[in-house]
Amino acid sequence: MKTVKTATMGGRIVEPGSAMKFETGDWRSHKPVLERDMCIDCLTCWIYCPDDSVLVKDGKMGGFRYTHCKGCGICARACPKKAITMVEEDE
Ligand code: SF4
Ligand code: SF4
């Protein structure tokens, strides 16, 4: 079960902000695309992604959470195998 930390401010119960509540993928002009054959599942892209938008399945690179990916391209730049390509959103 997921636990959300809360605090009381001025008599109101508040919780920390989280980008996970907003589908920030709408902001994107480019999206990352994985070349599965080139990927070695090192998960460097997962470590570097600032938006928790790289999916991991059974310890392996599992694609992207496009509803939250902002298309910053950090994953593509960090990938040691050049297995991620940034393409225009409507490609
Ligand atoms: S950084 Fe590149 S090689 Fe490593 S898991 Fe991500 S896509 Fe695959
Ligand atoms: S493009 Fe940016 S936000 Fe999207 S998966 Fe890569 S690092 Fe994360």
C-alpha cells in the first residue's frame, strides 16, 4: 500500500506536491523511442530520468510512461548504447 506523507499547516492537512498527479506528457514536442535490439538493460536511462517516466519490468528496461514523459531527452543522452532516439511527437 502506498503511503503519502502529510503535514498540518494552519489547521489544514497538506501533502507534498507530486508531478505524478499531472499528465505532463501533453507538454512534449519530442518523444523517446527505444531500439530494443541495442538496449543492454543497464537502466542508466531510468536513473537519469527526472520524471520517473522510464518503465522497468522484471529488472529490465520496459519502455516509457508517455503520459508523464516531458521529452527532455536526458535518457537518450545518458544511454551508453545510443538505444534511445528522440523523434518528433507526431512521427
Ligand atoms: S540506458 Fe540505454 S542501454 Fe541502458 S537500459 Fe536505458 S535504453 Fe537500455
Ligand atoms: S525524455 Fe526525459 S522525461 Fe522522457 S523518459 Fe527520457 S528522461 Fe524521462
